[in-house]
Amino acid sequence: MALTKIERRERIRKRIRKIVSGSSEVPRMSIFRSNKQISVQFIDDIAGKTLLAVSSLNKEIASQTGTKSEIAASVGKLAAEKALAAGITEAKFDRGGYLYHGRVKAVAEAARVGGLKI
């Protein structure tokens, strides 16, 4: 029986979540990617709360033009800036079952360049 793309991604996501868990000191940096948008959340799994969220729908980024990878990089950079402003210097990276290339990689690399330790 062949798995659909969604079932396959869900299996990978669950496998990652068994290992990666965030706290208030070192939150989980979770990525969600749709066909047109990308979003990043910093999550404290112990308290069950989202500490910070950045999306390509934010006003600063929505006005930009470029490829989806360029916009994803600007989301990563903005996420790093907001995280550092909120006192978050380190995060555990959760790719959400997506392969580490393209837009997911662009977000992670831009966050690292922005000063966030992943």
C-alpha cells in the first residue's frame, strides 16, 4: 500500500517530534510550509504555548517581491530578529516533516545568519 504525500510527511513529522521538544529557555522553531506561504513559530512545549510567530503574510514581508525561496529567507531573518529581541538566542529546529532543502533550508540559513543558534 503506497502512502500519500501527506501521510508520508505526517510519519516523518511524528518521528522528528519524538526527539525534538522545546522549553522556555530553548524553544522549538517549527516550520509550516504551504504552496504559497511559509511560517515559523517558536514553541515552548512544556507550557504548551507559542512564544513568537512570523509568517510570509506579515506586513514587512508581504509587500516584498521575489521567489518563494527569497521570501522564505526574509521570514527566517525576521524570525531571528524578533527572537533575539524577545531574548531567545537558541532554538531547536523542527522541519515539520519537510525535506531540508529549498524554502525550509532558506529559513534555517537566514535565521542562523540573523544570529540565532539552531
